[in-house]
Amino acid sequence: MDQYPVINLKETGLRIKTLRQERGITVLELSQYMGFTEPQAVYKWQRGESLPTVDNLYALSKILRTSMEDILVGNDEMSSRFL
């Protein structure tokens, strides 16, 4: 039986950070693009302490030029995705 799919917060946070860095976008720039007054939310995402809301995930996909699904890392993808 397949395991119920869940989003891995730590790996998703690492993925957000990696994509942001690959695009040459700073945390402050990303925070401003998202309309945040402080960068704490972005840091929390990157540390895997929280996930972006669906609206924020959609905005992230646009600035990072990827799909929302590509940003999220599920428990079934961890072992093969970054190898």
C-alpha cells in the first residue's frame, strides 16, 4: 500500500532557498515582491518552519519561474529528487 503523500517542510524550504539563489534573488527582494514588510516569512519557509499559503506559493512559482508542484517536495520524492 502506498504511503499517504505529505509535504516535507524541511526539503521544501531547502528547495525554495535553492531556487531563489539560482535565480539571484535575495531574501529581501523576494519579501518585497511578495508584499511583506519584513522577511521573516521567507526565512521561515526556507528553514522548513512553515509553508507558503496557496496564493504565496503561486506568486513564488512566478518569480522563481517554475511550477508550484516543482517547489513542493513530498515525502515520496526526498530520496531521488536531489540526487
